[in-house]
Amino acid sequence: MAVQTLQDLIDAGVSGRGVLVRADFNVPLDGGEITDAGRIEASLPTLNALLEAGAKLVVVAHLGRPEGAPDAKYSLAPVAAKLGELLGRHVQLAGDVVGQDAEARAEGLTDGDVLLLENVRFDPRETSKNDDERLALAKELATLAGDDAAFVSDGFGVVHRKQASVYDVATLLPHYAGTLVATEVDVLTRLTETPERPYAVVLGGSKVSDKIGVIEALAPKVDTLVIGGGMAFTFLAAQGYSVGSSLLQEDRIDTCKDLLERFGDVIHLPTDVVVADSFSADADSKVVKASEIPDGWMGLDVGPDSVDRFDAVLGNAKTIFWNGPAGVFEFEKFSSGTAGIAKAIIAATAKGAFSVVGGGDSAAAVRTLGLPEDGFSHISTGGGASLEYLEGKTLPGLSVLEGDA
């Protein structure tokens, strides 16, 4: 990716200049409390480097899907507080996106100040399909950063979106890839262009439809493709098994049959599953063969035999990409599969494998289950963006950065 880097911007001088930074602060909340600050922490290298160089920061981010209008439950107030704590300095939160409060606060910024705009998705133009509407918002965002401003793209989790604060602002200002975005691209390039073999991919999550593209793209290129999570049950159904009341996408059964016919020597499915009589943390549960799921029971995790088998195939891998949990890890009773696969990847990493956790629920699982983050080579901040990159899709937020800034 031929883009200008954060260091290029700092070398050019940012003292006294306004810098508009698109960060990814889409963190999980529970009762207004941040339960996983990983994405905020990942932004610190870029923000600290700019602040130490004397920039005036205007930070843009989103949280959730507020439907293009202000919604208190999606306010970035908890993020501003956490970011201030991590940076060790006060972080102002504008009361709006590009309104009077944002304008007044932006005008008052001095070197080393940080202004976080309120959730950019409170403005419907951010996600508009109309190019003119998005560009109008982008111009207002750029204006907040003042004359001689620059744009730093550091929210990898949104670079697959053609949105005002991701794409359009880069067409208006000198643009640079932040440390986070540059690192993510380097890691994913290594996965797509020069993976050391054996190369194993572990895919989980609820819906097989979300992963069809990446399965199609990666199955011909990898040595092992492990499938778990809710998506596994559509594959099991494609083998002719009854899956009880497990999550099933009937319209994708034929697609899974086709994938198994073409890549059956690469794809590894669960051999046993942990089933439950209801979707709850304290449901009655038991381990059954994947081919013997009882009627009325639902699979919520892969079983111990599956974990052992997956451990065996992952143990020899030199490159591993993992995206999606193996079960409902949020319920302790159904977290063993995800934990087991994660530990197998950690063990392989300790033996020299290059391992990447593909963001989203996988990264959340690592932290929720108390696993060592440094046990993996890299934990990505972008689930959907990572998958689209590996599929070979064009990511608007990256393509716009290419060329001279």
C-alpha cells in the first residue's frame, strides 16, 4: 500500500496544526460501562505521537448503530472518559458532531489538546449512499481541524466502509495512514502474500453467510480450514445430519455441500458438540456426537473431542488466522471450545507460528476468557475489514489513501 505514513506527517511538522483523526472506538458497553477497551488502547500510539509532536487533535469515531440521529445510549461520553484516562490528559467531548459546540471547542484548541466529536453516526450524512451528502459532512469535519489541517486514518475497523469520515475527508485533506492502520495492513499482507506453511484458518461465529466469501477465497490457499461456532451446523446439515434446534441457515445448505465437495480435504468440522435444552447460561447441557444432536436441543459449543482434533491440526501450523468464536463463550458453560482453540493457537505461537486474531468477537473472547493477549502474534481491531481484505475486496478507506498526500 503506497501511502504516506504517520511518520511522514510528523516529519513534515504538525506543531500548531490541526489533525483530524478517524479512530475506531466502537467498544462494547454494559450499562454505560466499557467492557473491553481494546480498540481505544490500540489508538494510543498514533494519538500520543501526534500530541507529543504538538498537534491539535480533532478525533472522529462512532459507537453502535444510532440510525443517523442522536441517541444517548450511543454517546461517546464513556469513551471520552476512558481515552482521557489512558492518555493522561483531558479529552473534551463535543456535544454534537459538527454543530455549534463542536465549532466553538475546535476554535479554542491549542497545541496538545484533544477534542472528541460526538458519535459521527448521529449525523445521517456519515453513512449516506449519496456522494454529495457525504462530501458535505466531510467538508464540515475538515473545517473543524482548521487551515493547513491533515487527516490521519487510524480506524482499521471501518476502512471497508465508504463513509464521510473514512473516505470523503481523505479526498479533501493531505492524508496519512496511522500506526494502527499501517500495522494491520502489514499483517494482512503477510497472510495473503507470504504465509509460511502449513497455513491454518479457524472460522467461527453465528452465520455461515457472513463467511462464505472468505471461505471461497481462502480454502484454495490454506492447508487447514477449521470451522466452529453456529455456522458449523449448516455444514453439518449439508452432510445430512439433523442439527436439532441449532442455528441453521437452510438457504445455505447447498452452498455448504458444494464447499465440502470442493474442499473437503481441507475443511475440518466438529466431531462432537455441547448441546443445551435452551439458550441460557444455566441451561441443561450434554456432549453428543455431531451426528447425533437430539431433537429440541441446540448446539452451543464444540465438544472436547473436536477441540483435541483441532489442537492436533493447529499444532503443526506455521501461520494461523482465527476469526469467530467456536461457541457461546459469553456463557461459561459453553466457553470451553473457544478457550481450547485459543490455547491451541497460543501453543502453536509459542513454537514459532505467526498467529493473527481477526478482531471482533474473537478479540473479545481472548479478553473475556482471561487469555494472554501476548500469546498471539497480532490481535486485529477490524473483524469485517480483516475478512474483506483477505477476500481480496477493495477497501475504500485504504484505496483512498493511496497516492501522494
